[in-house]
Amino acid sequence: MTPEPDAAKPDLMFALLTDSGIAPDGPDTLAPLAAALQAQYPRAVTITLHPPLRDAEGRCRWWDEPAPTADNVAAALPHLIDRLRLEARKLDLPWQRVALAGVGDGALLALEAVQAEPALVGRVLAFAGGYLSRPEHAPQDVCVHLLHGLADTRFSYHHVVDAAQSLVDLGADVTADLLPHLDHGLHPALIAKAMEQLRTFIPARLWREAVIAAQESERPVG
């Protein structure tokens, strides 16, 4: 007999990356996103990863400088990658069952992480943030969901459109949702759109697996 699957075992992990400038003892700004993910995926584990650095006012920072640079983003990546690998091993989850969701600088870090490290996560949700520079290759077997407000003055939506077009041209799995009247931040409308994309967007990897399975089933026996 095939053993019954353990209903209590987590089948997904979402790692949430906060924006820079968040007070470590302040309100949990990612709580609405975590609640939406938990409601949609009851067997998922959701963890929040805070920036390791602190500025003079004690606020969290992913990097020392106000604006990200290639050097300080590269310096922040190894800690994030190691932490993700560790948490996935604890839960015995393959990388395809791990997702990154970031806001602002956290979104930038999540996007750059899958550009730098293959087989890290299966999906990225990037809220109110984007790439440090125009992507020059598509992350393999990663679904990238860009979610942005058209009124975001901190990170212009034009950069998001440009990155999305580049990823499409490179053959990536990508969606880009730009919602009107929203400024910088994690808005309920962006969270709702993210949940919709998670429910409905089918990764190219699954399409390929379905085609291969169909071809195998059609082969004559013997």
C-alpha cells in the first residue's frame, strides 16, 4: 500500500522580504500578505525575513547606502540565499515549492536573487520594486510576478514595464500588473492581484511536463 500523504506536512514555503526603513519593533507591515497567503494555501509555511543592517535611527536596511548599488546588492545576496536553502531543508521542500515575496527593496533583492542563483525558488512576487538593472537573462523555471502602483514615485512603473518586456523577450514566465492610483507600498489591491496570479498563472514548466506526459501516454505499447 502507498502511504497516505502527511496532511500536516507543509507543501509550500513563502519567504517574505520587508522593505528598507522599517522599524524592527514596529507594526508588521507584511501581515496582510501573510494572512492572504495562509488563507489561500493553508498548508504553506510563511516566514518573514528582515534586513540585517540598522541605520542611525535603528531602522532596518538591506544595505548601508540609501540607494542600492551592484556591490551592496551582491553583498546582501549570500545571506538571503543561505537562509532560503536552510529553511527549505528544514521543511524538506524542493526549491520549486519555495517562493519569495518582497516589497520595495525586498522586491529588488528577491528579483536579483533569482537572477544570480539558479534553482533557488519557483516564484517571485515583487511588490512596489524592481530590478537593479534591466535583466539580461531569464531565470530558469521561475515565475516572476511584478505588482506595482502607477502612482509610485519612489520606484517608477516605467522601470517595471521595461523589465517585463525584457523578460518576455528572453522567454521568461512573467506577469506585470500595474494598478492605477496606488503609490509606493503593499496595497490590498496588489495583494488581491497577487493571489489571483498565484491561482491562475500556469508556469511553462508545468505545461512542458503535461505535454511530455501526454506524449508518453500516446506511445504504442510493445
